[in-house]
Amino acid sequence: MPLAREMMQGGTSAGQAKALNGQSNTSVTAAGTSITDAFDLLTSNTVITTAGSGTGVQLPSGEIGDSVDILNLGANAVIVYPDATANRINQLTAGSGFTLAPNTACSLKKFTATRWMAFLSA
């Protein structure tokens, strides 16, 4: 995906260019200990700044082809859950989340109606 400024140089308005790159929430506090009470993500780019032990986030409801990027800058690992209890991330069972360590990031893409794939940073 091109940078917003590159799209604007091609004639796209600033608002449209930024919308195409997705919205960001740069100050999220992870919450809950399961898919039912984890913090609900609403943007495609998220920075977790506060993460208590065992807390998590749940992916936003997505369409096939949607992508979500998450950076965990909290002091603890967080659990990243799919957008619905019937959905899966990678090889995990439906409704289960994976651990995202502090100071790491992941990109997730929704490939089917029920399947997300996560790509983790080092």
C-alpha cells in the first residue's frame, strides 16, 4: 500500500488517502481475560500501550481481505482473539487467541469468512 502522501501527490484528497490507509488508535489498554471481555479493537492500526498480565484484545469484525496491524508496547504480553467465537487465527481452535509479547507486532489478514492468518514480528 502506498503512503498517504504518495496518493495525495497523484491527486487523491488527503482525507481519502488517509482513509485508504486505515484509522489508527495509538493508545489502547488491553482488558479482560477471554474473547468475551477483551478490549474490542475498532481500527485497522492499533498500538497497545497498557497491558496487564493476562489481558487481551479482540479483532474488529472484518470482511474477507481486511488487514489489521497491532503493536504491543505494554509491559506484559497480550492475548489477541479473533473477531468471533466461531472464527480462528492460524492453527488455533475457534475463539482462541495467541500471545503477542511486549515490544512485538503482528499483521493479521482475513482470508475466509472464519479464518484470520497472523504474521508476527521478531
